[in-house]
Amino acid sequence: MSAAASTPAYRRLSVEERRAQLLDAALSLFAHRAPEEVSLDDVAEAAGVSRPLVYRYFPGGKQQLYEAALRSAAEELRHCFDEPHDGPLLPRLARALDRYLAFVDEHDAGFTALLQGGSVVETSRTTAIVDGVRRAAAEHILSHLGVREPGPRLRMTVRMWITAVEAASLIWLDEDKQPPVGELRDWLVEQFTAVMAVTAGRDPQTAALVEQVLSARDG
Amino acid sequence: MSAAASTPAYRRLSVEERRAQLLDAALSLFAHRAPEEVSLDDVAEAAGVSRPLVYRYFPGGKQQLYEAALRSAAEELRHCFDEPHDGPLLPRLARALDRYLAFVDEHDAGFTALLQGGSVVETSRTTAIVDGVRRAAAEHILSHLGVREPGPRLRMTVRMWITAVEAASLIWLDEDKQPPVGELRDWLVEQFTAVMAVTAGRDPQTAALVEQVLSARDG
């Protein structure tokens, strides 16, 4: 969408298109700089529009724009979890991870800023947006496992693994994207089966899942 | 220290004692309420002193007091990791976890507020304090493992496990401290060996550790 910067005068955008264009410009700025280092002037410049126009769309200023961009990123992240309920479970998990890691790779520093909090525009509202994505990820996994009423041990295991994946993503970005993304993905899948197996030793519900679903990977 | 509230007039405290008393009062308030719900008046009342006195010690007001309380909590957390380099590794890990989980148990909502960020007084400085504790935890584990130069896979594994422990603590508080703390501790130790074993399949350094150190637990 950066082509828009050179052709702002040649196209009239609809309200929705303009809004999407501004969010897109904001997201790509947040992708490379922490939110507190991005000004509305930067967004206006990146989108090839005037500062007042940005304010017309986001009268709440930077905080509103940041939240809208975060919501749009969260939406994109949720799409990573859209995986048909077909075939063996672990390849499904691997495909979702591929999409998720591609998102991390693309958004880079913006992903870090998004998750790490501590930015000047961080509020409980933005935290809630990020937490919503985590919850959605957990629900997706449980639905793929075919579990309607997960017990506390299973729930905790899934949420711990999701947090560990998040931590791995941040460290991966920090370490110049090493190991290669395919290896990271396989490693994360292996960790999932390993922690599920540990919980299976303490929880009959998880034990049944490990038996039925996870062991079907070669079937 | 809540006894201090009823006897403020009867003791002259030294500067250091007074400071410690105020931090203690602040910490116990933050332990049960989010920082944004604690006022300097609350701290003054809990410590049995006047608001101006709180300001004399913390002229930066709530932000300064919050950071000082956070630093004091971080210091306390670091002490949890002080474990002699004697005996088999896994019991050492279990003992450090016992102390850490006792801290989580005691500080409760304050621990959640401390880690989750998103509070109105959250800044990159407070995030750095919490990150410092995480780094210290990772260094302790690597030193107990006897590793001077951890490769990226081993480092990532240890940091992921620490993040997963953090997530488990938050969920545990959220779920009325279920499962019982002893079970949670054993489960976390089992997860540590499980993820180390997974990484061992991909990383010779970790494989050697699993062979030498972790398998020595029955020796």
C-alpha cells in the first residue's frame, strides 16, 4: 500500500477505503517502531495525506489510531487460527503456526511493541485486545481437540503453551529470526505434544485426548 | 506491619525504617488492588502517616512510589532464586519454585497487577524492572545447569519455560489457586524436563545437559 504515498491526489477513496489506508499506514509504521515513536505526522506522511485528514478519521488522535490499528492487527491474527477441522490434529496446528509465524515475521518490531506493553499509549483497553487474541487461540485449540468443557489442568496447559509460543516469537525476533521458521514451527508442535503428555500423567481428560487425538497423527 | 497503623505516634522511625514502612504499606495495597486503584491517601492511611509525609519520601508521587514498591518486590522475587548449587538439579528447581509460588500466593492480585501491565502507571521503566527479574531467573537456571555459553535453542527453551511458569501463576491466581501449590510445583518441574527433552532432540548442547544433569536426579 506504500504506492499510495506517491499517488494521493489521483484517487478519491471511499470513507472505508481511506480508513483502511490510514490503518494500513499506521500498522506498517508500528511494525517498525514502538507506538510512542510514531507521530500522527508520520502516519499522515506515510499515507500521503494531510494531518487534519488523519484527525478527521481518528478525532481521538494517536491513542484512537493505535487502538484501531491494534484491533485490525488482532483481527488479522485471529484469521491465522482459521483452520478446517479436517485431517490429523498436529498438521493442523503446524499450519496455524505457519500463518501465525508469517504474521510475526511480517510485523516484526510492531509485533513486539504490540505484545510487550509498557508503551506510553498502553491502556487496559489495549491489553484487553491482546488478551482477546490469546483467548481466541486457546478456544481454537480446544475446539480442534474436540473438547467442550476443558478442566482446569487442560485449560492451563493450553494457555501456558500459547504464552510460551508468544515468548518464542518475541525471542525469535530478538535473535534475528533464528532458528529458521520451519524448525521453530516443528519445535513448537513438539513442545505442545510434550506438555500435553506431562499433563496427561495428572489429568484423565488430557490423558484421553493424548490417547485419542494426538496419537492419531500417524493414522 | 499493619500494627504500625495503630501506633504511628509512638515510635520515631529512622529514614530507612520509614521508607521501608511506606513501601511495605504500598506493596500490601498493590497486592490486593491494581495500582490505578491505589491512591497516596490510601498508602498514608495504611501506614498511619500523613499524606505530606508520603510526599516527602516520594516527591515523585504515586509513580515513584509504585516503581519503588515494584523494585522492592522484584528484589524479593530475586531472592526466591537463591538456591545453593548442591545436590541433584530437579529438587533445587522445586525448592526455588516453592519460594516463588509462596511469593505469588502472598502477593496475589498485586502479583497479577505487577506482571500484566496495562495499568495507567505502567511505563517502559516498570516493564524493565519486571524483565530484569525474568532475565535473572533465566541466568540462575543456566548457572545451575552449569552452562556458561548457552546456545540460542537452550536459551529460548529456558526463557519459554519461565514465561510459561509466569502464565501458570497468573492462571492459578485466577482459578482460586487450583491445583494445590505442591501439585503445581511438581507439574512445572515435569514440564521443564519435558521441554528440555524436546530441545535435546534438536540441540547437542541441550542433549548433553539432559544426559548429564537432569538424568542425575535418581543418582
